[in-house]
Amino acid sequence: MKVRKIFLTAIIPLLSACTLLSGETVSEAAAVPAPSLEQIAPDVWVHKSYANIASYGLVLSQGLVIKTKEGIVLVDTAWTNDDTEELLNLVDQKLGTDPDMAIVTHAHQDKMGGVPALNKHGIGGRAHPLTNQDAPARSLSPTTYSILEHQDKENLMGWTENGIDHDGPITVYYPGPGHTHDNIVVYHAPTKVLFVGCLIRPGNSNSLGNTEDADLSQWAQSVHNVATTFPEAEIIVPSHASAGERALLDHTITLVEAANAQ
């Protein structure tokens, strides 16, 4: 089992956060909880990490760890390199090895702030080409590969585009712009778990959160594209709140339409 040195998480500027939820903030002086894993389906865990966002407090971010017979996939890193090291240690404790590959869902720090830690441990990260293009301007490290290069284990990951579903237990889909112009979602067919990142808003939210990089004109259509592409998905996992049901998709569309009406 690997032992990794962990350091304290620094306060992170608001610019790097995807969202902020009412009821999820505390004083900036509060201790930052360590990353954790929570199993939500057979061979699927949600990983949680936190950061103190300047002037707002503690913010949760989530991703997935998926075990398949072909390998282990990490979806999104923790907020920072240090927390990603801690997360990799948790995965090693739980599953006995590091992930075989990682998928990053868009170019914000809560999703890819730990890419250098992936590189350090030889875990090939993959992201949409737009994500890797945007990363340096946001002081983030691009992943090793583009998802479109298909440089992954045979039959481990499929890429869905224009309604074409390539074989694989894990399917990555680009639905169009929304929270960002590069946001993708990740689907695990065996458990019907759909990780929607920051494209989909939590059920208790009454706003779209951080819209600095958003495309409000396309967001609702992109959510509709997700709904029609994965009609069998049952467990919807957003970045910043507990997993929910498909009603989260409709809720997000309602919030987008309300924002556009203002």
C-alpha cells in the first residue's frame, strides 16, 4: 500500500469554483475535511473533497471512482494536488491499486486541480480537447491525453457523439455548452450511474451558481441532450450535492429558462 504525504489545503479564489450552494458554506476559518469515498452502487464510489473559497467558505466537490473488470477509472480529481494524493491513497486502500486512468469533466479547479498528482503517479488523464485548451489560462495543467484520441484500455471507455455509442462499460458524452463550453458527462451503464458534473444543478439550488464561463443560450438544450442520450440513467450525480434522480435534469432546465427570462 502506498503512503503519500499530505499537506493543508489553501484558501482558493472564487474564480476557480464551479458553484456555491446555500446551506453548504461555513466560516473560512473552519477546518477543511479530508477527502472521502462513499459507495453509491456496486463498484461505484463518490469521492468528496472540500475547499475554502475566499469570502464564501467551505465548498464540496465530487467525482467518481469506478471499478470495472478492465480497470479502475477516476472521474475528476480533488480540488488540489495534496487532496488528490489523499484521494489516491484512499482508492489504494479500498481497491488495492491506483486508478488505471482518469477522466476530467471540464477546466475548473474543483475538477482538475489535481492533474499534476495524476501525472506524478503515471495515471493517464483524459479530457475534452477544449478542456485541455482552456486549462493553462486558468492556471491548470492539461491532461496527458485528449478523450478523442482513444488512448485507453481496450473496451474500458466509449465515446458517444452524435448518437453513436461505442462499446465500453463507461461512456463519455459531450452534450454541448452549458456550465462551461467544454463540460462532459460520464455514464456507467452496469449501474445506471450518470455523473453530470457541474452541468446539472442540485435539487436544493435556486440559481445556476457560477456562470462566468457559462453559455446560457445552449445550456438547456445540452441538458436535454443528456436526458435523451441516457434515458436509462437512474442515479444522477452532480458535482456539488448528493446524488439524485432524473428530476435534477428538469430542475436545471427550469433554472436556465428562468435565468434567460430575466
